[in-house]
Amino acid sequence: MKPFHTNNTREERQEWFAQTPLWDRVPSAVIDSILDGFTDNAMLDAFVLTSMEQNLVPSYESLGRQSTVPAIIRAQVSHILCLTGNRAIGLLAKALELNDADGAEKAYQLVMNAFEPAIALAKNQVVAYAGISAAYGMVSRRSESHEYAKRGLAELAEMRRLAPKVDRNRVFPPDALDQMEQHLRSLLAW
């Protein structure tokens, strides 16, 4: 298998996905939606590597069957990345508790490599902002933690502003947005 290079043309990237095991089973509509979501080559590279290392690619296979709308597909991929990032937060906490510097570094990298591409794919993925904020807080990077908590709060406010008439209870569990807001505000208290 030839390596993935983000500086390739879009056609070369599409060919790489089509010829690389596991990725070759992901529908082209999903691959196109993913490629459209990344403007930063380093972020795309982190996404591809994390997806392969964490065995996320099979999770992308079923996407695009219920909806072919690129924004929905990107939100679904972003959600999968957030689940991985949330598991990594737990690994980071455990490694820090055990004073396992190597484990903490690996978990921290996984947190960033999951949540940052999640945001690139779905800017309103508030869970990812909270996850990055928490990870920064856990490693005593307070200003970065606060920056991401504030960015998450801004996205949350924008979601509320753009959809005031949407029945949020059909989209989110009752009080989910309020709980996320409280969580982000608690991260500012660190």
C-alpha cells in the first residue's frame, strides 16, 4: 500500500482511498464529503492516520446510505471521531493519575487527533471543543483550555441563534444544550 500524501491532488487522494484496503469499502460520497471538509492538509493527514490507527474506517462504511448530504455525512464522521476522543480523555486521565508520561502523551495526541478533525468536519461539534478544553486543562494549559471552552460556547450560542424555532427536543435530548453550556462554563473555572 502506498502512503497517503495530503499534498497530492484531489484525484490522487480519491484514487488512494479507492485502492487502499478498508478505505476502498467506504462509499465515494463519504470520501468526497470528507475531502470537502478539510482545507488543512495536516488536519486531513491526522484524520486519515487516526482513522486507521483507531480502526474507525469500518465505521465510515455504512455512512451515506441514509443521507448523501455532505454536511450530514461530515457530522456523522465528526461524531465517530468524538466518541474516540472521549475515550482518549479517559485514557489521559488514567495515565496522568498513574504518572505514566508516555501513556499521557499518547492519549493527549489521540485526543487532539480525534477532536481537531472533528471540528474541521463539523464546526458546530460542541463536544469536540469541550474535549479539547478538558484535555488542555488536564495538562495545565489553562489559556488554551479557556480558548476552546469559549469557542464551544460561541458555537452553542450560534446554534441557538440560527435555530430558535426548531423543536430542539426532537434533535437533542431535553436540556442537552443547557447541560453542554454548563459543562463548557465549568471548564472556564479551571
